[in-house]
Amino acid sequence: MNNDQNIDQLRPHEEEEKPVYIPRPKWQLVLAWVLIAIMVIAVINVCYWQIVS
């Protein structure tokens, strides 16, 4: 019985509440994808001009 009590003391308490998940605003997600697209286009453009010139 003592072992069960020790194990219960080592476990984190399940009563602790996790912070509420707040999703990012939609404008931040859109801006992130736009910036990723700009970076991809820039890399492709640099590769293209390296090949052409």
C-alpha cells in the first residue's frame, strides 16, 4: 500500500488546468504563407537567372 501512495505522489496532479489554446489570427497565417511564397519565388528566380546568364 505504501508503494501505491508513493507512486501517486510522483504523478503530476491531473487537476492542473492547461492554458486555453488561442489560435493565431487569420491575418498572421495569411502573411506567413505570402512570405513563404515570396521566398520560394525569389529562390527560383535566382536559380533561373544563374542558368540563363
